[in-house]
Amino acid sequence: MSPASTNVFTLSHQSKLADLLAANERWCEHMEEEHPRLLRDYNAHGQSPHTLFIGCSDSRYNEACLGVVPGEIFTWKTIANVITESDATCRATLEFAINVLKVNKVVVCGHTDCGGINTCLSNKRESLLESGTCNSLHAYLQDVDDLYHEHKQEVFAQTSDVKEQSRLLSKLNVQKQRGRLLEISTVKDALARGDIEVYGLLYDVGTGRVEVV
Ligand SMILES: [Zn+2]
């Protein structure tokens, strides 16, 4: 049973622009009831987030899993949480969040059942190339594939359950990406100044809970 067919979702593939606008209107009314001063008295006058949240682009989670409201967290979502200094978005995001917005926490939050991780775990990355429509995605996932090949023996030795293997790889990926983040000059300098702390978390898509990685 899909969430769309059970009306769990707000919108669907069938939704048109008018549906999006109507949904936005309902959301505004909800925000007015739940957080009457938030948009008008705070967000309208600028942002001062305390945390940079780096998540996977997966649709099932975002910074809201920390119970925050708009204005608290600056967010960057990147497929499978891949962080590379050669990526201009990465460098710009870190510079803006840390040096301009002055966040004092950076969270790298991976998740269970990650499509990027699962693609490499099931040796399906090559099929992306064969499809002819996902060449960039194939190249992008090289980083996750390297992680998989580096750790597959220890992961397979721990469990034969594919879901658990995926979870373990997601944890290893968070550790890898967090470690890489710590080497980027903007982060390194802020850490040296004592301005930020950098956490690694894993979000469980089936429970909504995060654990420290
Ligand atoms: Zn993911």
C-alpha cells in the first residue's frame, strides 16, 4: 500500500499547481495557529540559525526530525551525504553557514535504507551507466562505491541481513563524510577557534529516531 493511496501524503503525482497553492495556504494557516509569531515577528526579519544540517537528499527526512521550526537550521542536502571540497556548493555552504551565519553546530545526518548506499551494496551502480540516463549519478556514486568495497568484508562478516548491512554502511559513510568535513579549511579553522562542534548522526526512516554515529 503506497502512502499516496492511503492519503497519508499531502500531495501526489496527480497534484497540479493549484493543489500546491492550496496546500501552501493550509500550511500557512497551520503555522499561524501553531507558531503565531514565528513568521511575522522573527523569520520576516532575517535568519540566525544555530545549526548547519547536512543530510541526504532522500525525501523521508530533513532537519525537522530534530523538532525545529523554520529559521533554526541551515540545510544542505546532498545525495548519500557525499561531501567533497571540490564541490563549490559544499565550500560555499560551509563558508556561509559558519563564517556568515555563525552556526555553532554542524550535523552530518545520514539515514537508513539510503538509495545511494543500497545501489552500491547490491552492485547495481553499473546499471546506472547501462541505462544511459544516469551517467552523472553513476560517477557521483563512485565515492560510496569506494566505501562499499573498502568495508564490505567487515560488514558481511557482521551480518548477512541486507538491511543491517545497509545500516552499517550508512554509519560508515557518515563517519567518512564527517571525517572529510573536518579536513576542509573553513571547518578546520572554526574548530580550532572553538566556534563549532561537528556531530555525526544516523536517522532511522522507520522510527524517526536519530542515533549518534
Ligand atoms: Zn540517502
